[in-house]
Amino acid sequence: MSPPPHPPKPTISPPSQSFSDIIFTAFSIFILFSSSPKPTSVFFQRFTPTISFPLNPRRFLSIPSMSATNRLPKKHNFPNPQALSDWLSPRLPDESLSLWGVKAGTKNVHNLWLEVSEGETCLADSIPPVRTLEVVIVRILGGDNRVLVESHQELSDGSVRYRSRPLSEKMKPGESVDLAVFRAVREELGSIIGGENVGEVVKIVPNSYSKKVEERVSVSYPGLPACYVLHTVDALVDGLPEGEFCTEEGEEYEDSDEKKIADGAVSCKRHYWKWMDYDSV
């Protein structure tokens, strides 16, 4: 006798997706992709917007790294030092502004106003404001693997400002590194080597250029965070003394409104220099 035929297998239809299931699936996919690592290609880095937050007066937050041109904040226009002081006062930690020009080695509001009006410094409209500036550093090389260092400065108020660093100078708007080097040497060492023939006695060492960014609270202006874009080169300068020596600061401003304000600023009267081992600087 033949076995009875097998009953037909039941057909199982796939469950139909409800509208709520579709919404849940779409939401899950969205969460998955939004939590994945962000693209790191140059294209995305260039076109992804950056969100910045004001600085807490009790804590100096780091500033995103970008090129020197892009990191400069919008320039503010202050008609006089008093207007700048009025703008700074509610944005700085308590009593920090009162230390400017009073604490030994610091500068005053007149100095900062001159920096801003000359375009050497930009102030971000934040709390506290961030002072951004570009600085050229010139490591002047000597014999026996030495480099020239400014040990200290004698200021116009009679105080002494200790430096222990190579020649440095704030850069002017649009100024190239080479021109900034020649100007820095002329202004700070001109009384020794002569200011007229700087181009003949200064030689920048090829391939010695480097650039970095440092962020710290300004020594000159207590309570004011600063972002320094530092351009460093090595150079050779003829005619410098072998031992320690002193140079006089030249006049930076001619007869003008800026000159009158500069008279109220704390200025450097004398620079004191010495040679140190290159590896220790």
C-alpha cells in the first residue's frame, strides 16, 4: 500500500510593516549615521562650519588652530584710550585692568590702544577679550654656537622687565617676515650697528623659518588672554659686540596724536643683551 500523500506546506506570508515600524527603522538609521565619525578630508574640514563660544573669565579656553590670516578677529575702532578702557572694563576679571601700568613690567591702556590703532593687535569681542597678534622672533647667531638674547628691559616708569628671549617684535599689518626682521633689528639694535645699513649687515639663514601658535595670559596686560602667532628665523648680524651690551630705543612715533598718546604709554628706554648657548634658548 502506498503511503498517504504529504499535506501541502502552509505558505507563510511576510508580516506587513506598519507605518510606525517604518518610522522606527528610519530613525535608527539616522542615529547610526549621525553617531559615526565625522569626515576628516580636506574638503569637509574646509566647508564644515565652526561654532565658537565666548570665553569664561575664570578659564582661558583654547582657540581652534587655523592660518594666521584667518585667526585674526575683526578689528575694533576706538577713538581714544578711554573708549578702549570703557570697553574692556566689563569684559575683564575684577581689578585686573587696575594693574596695568602699575604692576612692575606691565603696560597700560595707552599701549594697547596704540597696538590696536596701528593694526598690530586685534581684540576678539568675547569675555574676556582675546588679544591676537603676530610676532617675528630673530635668533641672531654668534660664534661658538651662541645666540643673542635680550636679558631685560629698562622701562620709562623706572621698572625692569625681564625677558630672557631672542629679539622679537610685533608685526605690522601685511608685513612680510623678511621686512619684519629688518625693522626689528633696526629698531632695537640700530644704536649699535646703525639704522641706515641694516639690509647690508643682516642675513637671514636659509630654511631656518618656523611658525607656531602659543596661547597664554599676557604678561604685559594681566587678565587679558593672548594668542601669539610666532614666526621664527635664524639670522647673522655684523657689527655686534662680543660681550654684554645695551641699546637705546629709538623714537617710534613722529609728532602726531599718536605721539601724544605714546607719551602716556609705558615705553622701553634701554635693551640689555647677552650671548647664550644656542641649545639653552
